[in-house]
Amino acid sequence: MEKNILITGGTKGIGFAVAKSLVTAGYNVILTYGSDFHQAEKARMELHQAGKKSVMVVKADITEKKSIDILDDFLAEHNIRLFSVVFNAGITCRTPFESLTIDEWEQTFFANLHFPVFLLQRIVHRIDKGGNVLFTGSLMGEYAHSVSLAYGVSKSAVHALVKNLVKFMQPFSIRVNAVAPGFVDTDWQKNKPAEIRKNIENKIALGRFCSPDELAQVYKMIIENNYFNGEIIPVSGGYSYR
Ligand SMILES: NC(=O)c1ccc[n+]([C@@H]2O[C@H](COP(=O)([O-])OP(=O)(O)OC[C@H]3O[C@@H](n4cnc5c(N)ncnc54)[C@H](OP(=O)(O)O)[C@@H]3O)[C@@H](O)[C@H]2O)c1
């Protein structure tokens, strides 16, 4: 039977690498993105080429409530059942604490936390029994973040959400987990100044960033292994052990 997996923020970085590993393994994927249509089309074609499976892309900005309707309508229109949902898209907010506004705080929490909760509420009936939901948390949800208070706290909340959701998804026979990546070489990190990247590498026992493909192997394992449930799996290369 064909298995479909929805991945938010699936057109670049971690989400794209996860999508690539899944289409190569025979899954169909539905990818969401926020604004970069050009990249979304490129990702769609590349993934279709890689796996010869169905690859759909949908624009759904996680900072906007209407994106919940857009995705719900899209899945209904195409009558799509899901084996897995990967809530991967997230945003940060680097405004210094002294000038952080309530709107910025709320937007970060809406995108990282409220959006997946209320999208899941709408689409849970489409997820197969025995399926699963996987979040991209962050190692910075476990350690205190030195730059973004809103990001660090919202990712901690994602980890708490995962543990609590297990109880609410149990009646649907759906597993819920999170991966908490350390530092992964995506545009998110590549855009940082060389000096900051060096400082990060110096704190990691392996002395380097994780590649998106290495991380994607972990996502695939959690999606496919039936005994992961309520777990927050850090993938950090030994952060702080150096
Ligand atoms: N990279 C790391 O070191 C790291 C570490 C820990 C956790 N994470 C988490 O991993 C997730 C993905 O990060 P990444 O490093 O892979 O980022 P990335 O390479 O910048 O990719 C981001 C993806 O999310 C989409 N996206 C961005 N803003 C969006 C929005 N407002 N609405 C909908 N989609 C949006 C992007 O599409 P568009 O460009 O079209 O908007 C793209 O598909 C995030 O939740 C992040 O917090 C990353």
C-alpha cells in the first residue's frame, strides 16, 4: 500500500533531506514551504527524480492561521491519508531581550507550537492507525539559548508537547516523537559568521556540524520503528562533551 508523509518546511535543509531519504525508500511526500516557490519547484523535481514517487508541494506559511485551512483543504481535495506527519518548519527571533515585542514572541510561539497543535487537531483523522507524528525540536530546547529567548523556550515547549501528545494520540494508535538536532549544516547555520561557527564546532566533541543527510537517517528510523513513542532524541555530535 502507498504511504504518504506530510513534511512542513520540506523544501530545504533538514526537511528536504528527510524527504529525500523517504522518497528513496518508497514513500510519497507532501512538502510545505513558506515563501520560496522557485526552490519548492526545484525540490519537487529533484525528489521525483530520486524516488519516482509522488511529490506534492504546498505553500503554507506557519506564521499564518489561514495556512491550517490551506493544508486541511489540500489534503481533503486530494483525499490523502497519511502514514506520518513531520512538523519540521520553525522560525527564530533574534531581537535582543531588551527590545523584544509581544508580537514577535507570539509569532515565534504561534509558528513553532500553536500551528502544529491546531493543524494536527484538524488532520488527525487522516493519519493511519499505527502511524506517527514527528517534530523537529532542538538541542536548544534542552540547553539555555544565548541569543533567542523565544526560540529556546518555544522549542522546550515542543518537547513538552510531544510528551503530552502521546496521551492524546494513544486512542488513535499514533506515536509521537521529536528529534532534537544540535547544529546542522543548513542555510540556517551556513549564514552565521565564521567566528561563531568555529565557536560552535569547538563545543562539539566531533568538532563539526551534522550534515542534513546524517540527521535524516534518524528521522527515517523513528518514523519506521514502532517502539519509539514520547521520545526526544538528541542528535548533537557530543555537544558540551568537549
Ligand atoms: N539547522 C540547525 O542547526 C537546526 C538545529 C536545531 C533545530 N533546527 C530546526 O530545524 C527546522 C528546519 O531548520 P533548517 O535548518 O532545515 O532550515 P532551512 O534550511 O532554512 O529550511 C527551512 C524550511 O522551512 C521552510 N520555512 C521557513 N519559514 C517558514 C514559514 N514561515 N512557513 C512555512 N515554512 C517555512 C522553508 O521554506 P521557505 O524558504 O520557502 O520559507 C524551508 O523549506 C526548524 O524547526 C529549526 O528550528 C535546526
